[in-house]
Amino acid sequence: MSTSISNSDDPTSVSSPRWWCSEDWLAIWLGLTILSFFSAVVYFAGGGPSDFANPLKHYLAAPAKWTTNPSSAFSAVSLLATLGAVWAIFAIGTSLRGVSLSRFTCGFLGVFGLAAAALVLSAQTELKYYGLEYSLWAILIGLLISNTIGTPNWLRPAMHTELYIKTGLVLLGAKVLFGVLMLLGPRGLVVAWIVTPIVLVATYWFGQSVLKIKSRTLNMVVSADMAVCGVSAAIATASACRAKKEELSLAIGISMAFTVIMMIVMPQVIKATGMNERVGGAWIGGTIDSTGAVGAAGKMVGPEAEEAAVTIKMIQNVLIGVVAFGVALYWVRFVEVTPVDGRTNAWEIWYRFPKFVIGFLVASFAFSAIAAWLPNGTKFVDAVVKNGSEMIRDWLFALAFISIGLESNFRELAKYLRGGKPVVLYVCGQSLNLALTFLMAWLMFG
């Protein structure tokens, strides 16, 4: 059965929760609470104003590289501590939404275990080298279960895809610092903010006018995933245009497959042609979808390329909110013109707009200000983000991708893949993206 990615924020609906504990707003409260908690720990219990540290980092499970022994990826203490922390956060959140605590706990243990398996696979030395990230493994594990034995009913109370990933995206905001974005100056903004909207609009038009893709939502989600910044943009866009979960799964799967290829091929092309490192890094950052893959590909080229690549990708991340609002506006004005339940179009834009983006922006502004104005502010932010919230964010994304896989089935995916049009759309859109981004990177940094 197909379901749509919805904001669940309609206060007029009898079945909807109160606005403050709707999915998007709850993601904001949970995300900002997590960031506030780690900030307090770092400030009051860390290394002090001259050398900030996060004493909790040793209790948060981050997968270590392994070659032949997967049990070495996590320590039992850190795994149990992380399980308890994430369970506590979402037990409160889901209880506010009327989910049985006992049923959620039972399902959460299963979903968390599957997420741990995906993270362990991503840490295997050879798989990690080829950029096969946990998000890919999580979706594949979920799809394998849902399309063989079927998704067990006892897992469903813990399959809160949107809540997990939206909370994770609020946490991502703390990593997008405006000071870092300006490392490349206005040239970096030009590369990221001019090419991206051109590619997004052109790819969507191509899918509708040339390929004649029937599902506009699939067309838009694939276009945003490829043009903006991968999974994060796909989630926000899917929420704004209410795409089906199967469409989101398909877009993410196509994106990840090509991300692996581009991560390996692009550094070799850059080195073989003797391309300037800054140009090559900007090219990588503007075209490869996954932030992790961008950093890995840039590192293969050199330190300057890595810095340029990651910075360009961070600048693109800022566009998540802009694109989500633009898609919501376009969908209400030109795609689904008839007001829903008598609402005006203006209100429908607000209902569709992914509210978690507000949390993303609040976190970004707050931590940018802290990094700029607090003595040793950059060390403080690193202690909060790199040694705290970023680890939690990885777990939330893994939980979300497991849930996406468990909620999808191959028959629905095959329907959207018929004729191969989504793959053709991605290839053509990415080809345009590669050409325009290279041209802009060469003009700005060459």
C-alpha cells in the first residue's frame, strides 16, 4: 500500500494531533533539545572555556573500521548507552503522539538492531573504501525483509521514518556554519547557488516535457535529490509535494548508486587531467550527492580539493529550506490548484512547507553565532557536533532508512521504474549538472 510523505500539521483534521506535537514541530523540539543538552554538557562538564570537550563522546556508539571481525565495530557499553539515549528521546516524542510505549519499545529494539547492522556493514574496510554508506545498507536490509518474509507488525509502531529523519536534519543545521560557508568567499556561493536552481528546474522540465514521466512527485524528488544535496533535499521535497514513500525510496536508491560511481571516477578524472585542486573540489562538491562521499572524493584529490568540496556541499545544504518552500508554492499554485477542504492556497502552502526546516535554520544561526562570538567558539561547536549530535544524527538517519525499506516493496518500485525513465532522468540531469558545475567552478577558481 502506498503512502505519502505528509507533514501531519493540519489543525483542522480530527485525526491530527495538536500542532505543537505534530511530526514536524516535534522534530524541532527534539532536535533543539538534543543540541541544547550537548551544549550544556560541553560548557559545564567539558574541558573548560580554553579547551572544550564532550565527556559523553565515549558513551555514544560510532562504528569503528573492521576487516574480518564485525563485533569490533561497537563496544557493548557504547551500543547500550546509545540505544537507551535514542529510545528515551523518541519514547517521549511518540508518546505525545498517542503511540503505546510498550509497543514502541518492542518495535524500537528491532529497528535499532537493524540500523546497527547497517552501520556495521558500512564500517567494513573494503566497503567503506568504495563509499557504500549506511544509508544504502539500511534501505537494502529493509527492502530484503519487506519483500521476503514481510515486515512484522510488531516493528511498525517504531517505524517513524519522517520523525527520525526530520529530527536528524534539525541536528544537521548545527553543522552548517555561515563562517565556514564563507571560506571560499562569494565564488563558492556562485558555484552552489546559481547552478543548483538551474539544474533543478531544467531536470524537472525535461522529465515532464520530454520523458513524459506520469508522476510529477517522482519527477520532482529525483530532480531535487540530484540537483541540491541528495537525501536531505529529497526528504524535504517529498514532504513539500507529498510524494509516496516508494518514490522517495527509488530516488534515494538511484542517487546512491550513481554517488558510488562518481565518488570513484571523478577524482581519477581530475588527477588525470591535471585539474586545479580548487576547481576539482568545487566540481565534486556541486555534483556528488552525499556529503560523506563528497569529503571522501575530495580527499582522494588533495587537501585543497577536500576543503573546497565540503564547503560547496555545505553551501548547497542551505538551499534545502529554499527549495522546500519553492516546491510547496509551485505545487499549490500550479499542480494541485484546487484548495483542499476549503482552505485557501496561501494556507495550503504553509501546511505543505516542511516545518522542520525552521529548526534547521535556528540551529544553523545559533551555532554560527556561537562559533563567531564565543571565545574558542569553533572548538565548542566541534565538541557539541562532531563528538555528540553528529553521532546521534547518524543513528537517526539509519533508523529512518531502515523504516523506508521496511515500508517499501519491489512491486511498487517496479511500477515507477517501468521504461527506465527515472534512471534516464537522473543521468541526463546529472550530465547537465556536471557540465554546468564544471564551467562555473572553472570560471570562479580556474
